[in-house]
Amino acid sequence: MTPAPIAVALDAPDLETAARWASLVTPHVSTVKVGLELYLRYGPDVIASIRGASGVRLFLDLKLHDIPNTVAGAAGAVARLKPAILTVHATGGPAMIEAAVNALPNTQIAAVTLLTSLSEADLERIGVNGPASDAVRRLAVMAVGAGAQALVCSPHEITTVRAEVGPDITLIIPGVRPVGTASQDQVRVATPEQAFADGADLLVIGRPITGSADPGATAAGIAASLRRTSAATGRRS
């Protein structure tokens, strides 16, 4: 059975827990995501522990944001880890995004548009004018023009971004919360089924899976739900 298009965020308090979560979910999902906290705590060695012998795809979510030369160097420094995906902030600008793309030609560079934790009021405070969807659309078009092969946006912007960038750009969607789970620090959210039906290519799900009593069973349940959505909508999961 093909693993579901889910990246499980392994935001664990220690390496052993992260490795255990990874082993439980990898039969059911395509990707595991290592974020900034885990990477900074344990360094590159965390990747071997997470990946194990499974060969699961690695999403390295470092959200690089600096001058182009520094981002190119940082991207090159993780090349030996062979991440399938590496994130950079779209607000770093086209030259920075292009530098990351050139430094890691065998990795999908995913440009983060606006964090899903930001509300409209937050965006106004930091000087982003207009609705979030407009800002996301502008950043998405700029990032793809600079060579980004993937974009990170909230579930609320999937259809808008897809209309702008076309079918060949991978849309990675955080802020995904199954029915009955708390939104926590996410603001612009949707269920896995809705996000997938709207056109998401990869759903980022963390605490609803890893915080459950049985992360493997929870991941399997969401994967099964996406297969049912795929059958109902004609989208391949």
C-alpha cells in the first residue's frame, strides 16, 4: 500500500522519542519532518536515527532566512544528509531562494510563504498589508520565479496558490488538524480530508499524531481517510 502524502512533524523532547515516533508512523506515511528544535539539539546525527533503515523521505524544516551567500553555505552544509525537502523563508527574496536552489540541486527547495500561526492582526503589525491570501499569492509567485519547486502555505490559500503556480509545484500544507483535535498555535487550519481535496500535495501533521496514545494507529487512520477522499474525488493519494 502506498504511504499517504503526510509529513509527520517529529517535534520530540529527545532523540529516542523522535526515533520511536518515526518507526511507528513510517509504514503509513511518505515523509518525516525534522524541525529546527530537534536539529539544533542533536545536530546532523539526528537524521540517521530518524531515518533508520526505512528509507523514509526526510523533510528538513530549517526555514533558512539570511543573505544569499549564507543560505547557500547552510544549504550546502546539509547536502550530505540528502533531504528530500528543505525549507527557506520566501521573504528572504528571490536571490536567497535561488542561492538555496543552486546549492542543493537534488533537493526540493520549499519556500515558506506566511507562517500558519499568524493571524490577519499579526500580519498588520509586522507591516504586511492586505489579506493574508494576497500576500501568500505574491510570495508564491516570486518564489517559484526564483526556482523554488515547492511552497508552504496554509490550507486557506491552496486554491489561490495553485491557480497562480500551476500543477507542477508541490504544495506543502501545515495547519492540518483532524476533526476533534485542538488547533493549538495554528490559526489558518483545515482537516486533512479538506486540504487534500482542495489540492494539497503533502500534509504536515504533528501533535495530532505524535501526541496520541498510539501514533502508528493514528497515522494509519488518517492515511485511510485520505484514501477514501482520493476515491471520492478522483485525486491520487
